[in-house]
Amino acid sequence: MSLVKRCRPRRTRGLPALLVGALALATTLAGGPATAAPQGTLHELAAAQGKYFGSATDNPELPDAAYAATLGSEFGQITPGNSMKWDTTEPVQGRFDFAKGDVVTDFAQQHGQTVRGHTLVWHSQLPGWVGSLPPAQVEAAMKNHITEEATHYRGKVAAWDVVNEPFNEDGTYRASPFHTAMGSDYVATALRTAHAADPDAKLYLNDYNIEGLGAKSDAMYALASKLVDEGVPLDGVGMQAHLAVQYGFPYEMRANMQRFADLGLDVAVTELDVRMQLPADATKAATQSAYYRQVTEACLAVERCVGITVWDYTDKYSWVPGTFPGQGSANLYDENLTPKPAYDAVRTALGGDDGGEGGDPGALKVQYRSSDSSAGDNQIKPGLQLVNTGATAASLPEVTIRYWFTSDNGASTYSTWCDWSPIGCNTVTHRVAAVSTPKAGADHYLEVGFGSGSLAPGATTGEIQLRLNKTDWSDFDESDDYSHNAGTSYADAPKVTVYAGGELVWGIEP
């Protein structure tokens, strides 16, 4: 999403077999991924399910021997972060330099890995001469650049992010020299040129914030549909998946992947990381682990999701702190190259560990809407619904939800109500408890539980209409409450927390 972004190899039809073959080869090569540990590497676990699991990398990192050892053994696919971008490969018009990209492809060949080329056409990290060209000369320059680079890496790159980030957040086309010169036709022209230069490479469109349903993903879907209908050589769509624990998970991710798959296209998760506000803590790490697991489960559930690439595997070389001040800890491994809880969550999702008999509590989340037209009256009326995004049923009596609020003035005792729920209010428990150490926006919480039942994979409890009041019916001021917002439609609520067996599995506590 920024100048430091990296791109990963992409695939198209037929690529899954190529990647799986490479994975099998990798486990037998002395110089390739390490011989499978008893539980297997992330890539081996993914390969067993017909997927790949990869990491981005960059040239400054490769001399780090400890880093390179894990990169070469744990992952079956790599994406060069910057060394194949236009400002590196053609800094002066007509003068090409592929030395840095060659280092990455050589590493991949030595370790039995596939490569995702990133990226041929992007509005960012362009040398100044491209933006200075008269519009009438841009198409020829673009075609020449694509032809030279794709030809150079023919046979070494399995997939290309041909066009990166073509859309704004509202679904309009992003301004770039290419769109200015050619309009939206530049996308089809780029794909046709790349296919002519390397007919065997898989060709992708790649963008961020298209993981869930919305204006931007709808625009990508409309473009992909049009290109497929016109016979343009497009093989897949890359969803970058730069996520953050302070924002809701794109829970429509699986359905969104499937609609692209239904067009006959592959889907790849190309730049996965999950950042957080620093300092990191156990609560944020738990939410991060849940997000990583949910992405993995979404890909596993869609046959044409070919694999996942993390945007470098370690916090030591993460792009996040330099782009989002005060944020970080976004990757599967910490700065010391030690796996984090998120790594274990991905392993479990890939089948590397016994998920236990209680279902997958890490895949639970809660959605919230305000049912109260006034933030200053004598009742708080949250609407909540629990969602199971995992692949196994969750036992509801093990689950509790906490909605955090402030008591303001008046009585310190409360009455609570369940007004309606499709699962029956008689199965819903509710009480108000005081916070032992009050925090900003939270000195009490409404705790919701369940007396019986289970929640099937992909299912929701449906709306649980809740209400609470002080016993003296004095007014609240909800405007500063931690969990409150004024939204009247259900949306993921990271400030409403979910616990399974007493352990936090969703959300961020105040």
C-alpha cells in the first residue's frame, strides 16, 4: 500500500499443479526447504492441501544468514519486495538492470521455490522519466518495459502482478501516467503484452482493501469480469491483505474469493500481515492470531485460492513501522526470528496441530450495532451477534461476550434484559460487572453468555437484542463508552470482546 510494498508471484490456471510439484521437489533437495519436521513446515502443510505458503523478501535481508535459512526452509514461494519494480529495473529509459531481481530468483532456484514477480505496472515507485513522458509516448514505453522484464524472467517467475493497485477506495481508477494516457484500457494492454512476453506465466491484478465486499472489491470484480468476457489473458486476482487488529476483519473474505473463482480465476493472498498499535500485548496478539487463522481458513475453503504469501515473515524486516508510525509487530516471527502465537494459529489452520475437541474458539468474532437512537438516555441497547468463521463447531456454553461502558452518575446496581433473539432469550445469560481497574471508557461491562447449544461453522447466532439500565433509571452518557459507536448496521466490533474457556479470542480489551 505504500512505497515499501512488496509483490509476490502470482498464478493462473494450471499453476497450482506447478507449485505443488515444486513443493514436492523442494522437500527432496538437499539445498531446498528443510526435511519435514514431525509436523512439517508451513509450506509443506499448505502443499498437502494443494496450496503454497510463501514470504516476501528483499535484497538487503538475504545476507542475514539466520533469516535466509528460515526463508529457504519454511516457505515454498517468495516475492521480491522491491527489486523487480520499475524504478529499480529501468531507472533510465531503455537502460535495464535486473541484477537485484536475479539475486532473488537465484535464491529461489537454489531452494526449490517458486517466485511471484512484483510488479510490472504500478503508479508508485516509478522513475521520474515515466511521469515526464508525453501521454502519446506512455503506451510504447509501458509495452517495452513489460516485454523486456517479462522476457528476462521467463521460466524463472511463475506468476506476475502485472497491474498493481489500479483502484481508489471508492472504486474509481487511480490516477497514473498509464491511466492518463490510455484510460482503463491500459490494464488489458499490459496483460496482453505480458502474455506475449511470457505465455506460461500466470497473470494477476493485485490490490489492497479488496479482501472483503465493498466498492473497491466490486470495482475489481467488474474489471475482472469484463477482461474475462473479452478474452484478455488474466489468470487471477491478488488480495494483498494488509490487515490491522484495530480494524474489523473482512469477514466476507471467503465469499469474495469465491465470486472471483466463479469467474474461472485463481485467487492468491499476496501480502499478508496484521499490524497493531504498539506496544504489543497478549490481547492484541490474540486478535492478530485470529486474523491470521481466518485468512488461512478462507483460502483453504476456496478451491481456487492457490496460496498465501506473508509480507516478509519477520518483524525484523517489516515495512509497517516505517509506514505507519506507532504500529508494528505485524508478522509471524518476531525481531529475533522466533515464531509468535500467530505462527501457531496458521499451523493449526493448515492442519499442523490437533485442534482439540472444543471446536475452534479462535475463529469466533462478534458484530455490533447500536439499537439506541440517543446516547444520553437512561438505557444502553447494544445489538450483538456472534459469528463462527472457522471450520468446526463452537460450544456456546464456553463462550462469553463483553460490551464495555461507563456507569457515569447514579446507582451502581443494574437491571439487564434480552428482548429478542432467534436462538431464544431463554438460552442467553446477561449481567453487568464492575471492572477491577477502571479504564478510559470502561468501568463496567455487560457480559453475555449462553446456557446451551453450539454454533456451526460459518453460522451466526443472529441478532441478540440487549438492554441495560441503572436501578434508579438515571441517564448514561454513551458517547465516550469504549464499545459504543453510533452505527445502526451490524459490523465487526473489535472493541467488543469474546472469550472461549476464559481466554480472549476476539477483540481488544480497553
